[in-house]
Amino acid sequence: MAAVYDGSNRGISTGLLVLALSVPLSYALGNTYIKWKLDHLPPLVLTIYFLALGGLLLLPLQFSPATLAAWNLDGPALPSDWTLAIASVAFLSVVGTGIAILLFIQLVKHQGPLFAGMVTYVVPVLALFWGQYDSERLTGTQLAAIGGVLTMVAFVQWGAAEPIRSTLEPLPD
């Protein structure tokens, strides 16, 4: 709540603060659902499903030039180097998104949703470092909020993660 208080003092709208708070909640629900209902699917198949679903959700934008223009996503009138742009997007799609989602799903399946959900707490810490690099004002409230969150995550995770066992190792009795 300290981060919300600090954000509202800085003039960040309530809608944006609610949107920011939805990220950890979405991760928690999504990770739990993957482990609970989709654990029987191989990680690669699940990754393909997720990428296809994301593509389907973005498909309406392809057929709505007015929406793209309103969001300044319509691109230049006379594009140049479009082959390089398409190749770059394809490369980043596979390497930057596809492999990351595959590894994340494997993390959820092997270590559990709680452990995998800790990734949502890395972003605010990196944001603080980026803010310092960008000469933003860092407040004690922000440091206390991040410290509290990381302390609680460490408390919850203490001893929870188990090493991944090889299929060749015998199970303990």
C-alpha cells in the first residue's frame, strides 16, 4: 500500500495504479491455473497455445487502421527496410518472447506458481535502479515498500523451492 500512497502523491491516476496492481494478481492467478489445470500439457505445447492466443487477441488491430492511427501505431507512410523490420520482429518473437515463455512455463511446472511469481517483484526493483540512473527522486517510502515486499517474498519462499531432480535419480523413500 505504500507504493500506491507514494504513486498517488506523485499524481499518478488511480486507474494506472489499479492497472499496476493487477500485474502481480494476474501472475498469481495465471501461474496457479497453469499448475492446477494445465500441468498435463507439455511446456512447448502450452507455449504455442499462449502465443497463438496472444496473436488472436491482437488480430483485430490488424484490420483497424483507425485504431492503430489513434494510438500512433500505424507506422510511417513510406516504410523503408521492411524486410529488416519483419526479420527483427520474427527474431524477437521467437527468441525474446517464445523462449522466455517456454522457460517461464517450465519454471511454473517444476518449481511451482509461487516461486515463478517472484518474477513480478524483480520489475519494481529494476525500476528503482533505472529511476536512479535517470535521475529520478527516490523516496524513503519507495525503499520501505520494496524492502517490505522483498522481505515478505523471502519469508514465504524460505525453503519452498526444491531442486529439479533428474529422471535418473531414485526418489527418496
